[in-house]
Amino acid sequence: MSKRYPAPLIGITCEAVSKRKDFANYDLLCDHRYAAAVTEAGGHPVLLPINHRETLRNRYLEGIDGLVIVGGDDLDPTWYGERPKKRTKVAFQNRSKFEAWLYHAGKTRRLPILGICYGMQLINVLEGGTLHQHIHPPKKGYNVDHEGKKNGLHPVKVIQGTRLAKILGKGRKVVATEHHQGVRTLAPDFIPAAIASDGLIEAMEHPKYPHIFTIQWHPERQLRSQTTQRLLRAFVRSCQHYQRTRNP
């Protein structure tokens, strides 16, 4: 008789919000739709508050079967060798440091990881890439509404032959968007998995890391979308595989 497993526990990080620039006091927030997307795909979401005690961080990783790094403010540009520009709103440093630790430690364990928007940008930088601090509309050609000011949506093209294409199907998908930064230099050995009409990378993947999923758009804002459902189900299947291989 085969062993029955509960739904995999999937850790979701939180945004830090403060009225103070020094973040002496702050609130942890998480859009409920991240949890809803994980639940509808077959996972059990758990929120991961920022913590820098190594024993507790390790307990986080021992308890979860997957990790979602959510959207938020901008990664500190000093992480990729630049000074902040006018439009850059730097995220709480302790949040970024916490998620960087989770990413590196989780990657070592081959924990399935999904980076969304800021989460994808963080992974790109941690792996050696850089970012556009602000995406300026092209003087000629198609202007993509990356910031979602019109209707919060824009099309992306999923690249044939990628793992993402196997999950979503190749071709054009309409996705939810709200970002003013993006990948400038892709991390070494990563490849684009989806692009916008202006050429900006909207998803990336690594041939040797099938457990790492990264997208620039916000699937949690389109819970009824087939694109969201296929992506999140594929991620949760990866979490289930991780759960079963570490608890045979």
C-alpha cells in the first residue's frame, strides 16, 4: 500500500511596510491572493516572518516543501554595483537578506522555489545578474505597459523549447503586471523563458535547476486564468515530489 501524503507546506515570504525610513517599526504584509493561488493548486500556504536566528531559519526550511518569494519594493542596487536612482524605492534590507538566505539554503536542498516579480529580480541578482532600475519607454517601437497603469495586463511570449513552454504552452499569454524594474543582464547560465513585446525578460530558468521557477508577472492576480493554474499546479507538483523524496 502506497504512503499517503498531506498537501505540501509551502512557505510564502512577506513584504515589510513602515512609516519610518529606518524600519525601526514595521508591519509584515502578504496579499491573500498568494495564499489562495497556492491553496487552489493543492498546497498548504504558511507565512514566513523575517527572522535572522539561524536555528529558526533552519526550522523554516525543515518544515516546508516549497518556497514562494513574493513581489515588493526594489532590491537595493548596491547588490549589483549601482547607486539608487530617483525612481528606486529600496525594500527593507532585512527582508532582502532573509530571502537571500532562504534562496541560497533552499537551492542547496533542491527545495522548489517560485520567485514572483521582485522575487525573480532578487534571484537574478543573487545568481550574478543585474537590473534596470527603471524601465524607460522606447523612443520607437511597441511600448509595453509594464507598470500596469492602463488595465494591469500585458501580453508575454513564452519561448518554445523551455520548461515553461511545456507547462503553459508556447506562444502569447496575457498576464497581470505591476513593475517598473526588470532584468538588464541575465544571470550566467540562466535562459529567458518568456519575453514582453519590447524584449524585456518576463521569465527565466536554468537547465540544471528544474525546481526554480521565476516569473516577472503576478499570477496571484489572475486566479481563474489557465496560465496561473498551470503554473501553480506545476510548482505544487514539484513541491509534492520534494516532500516524497525527503520523507520516503
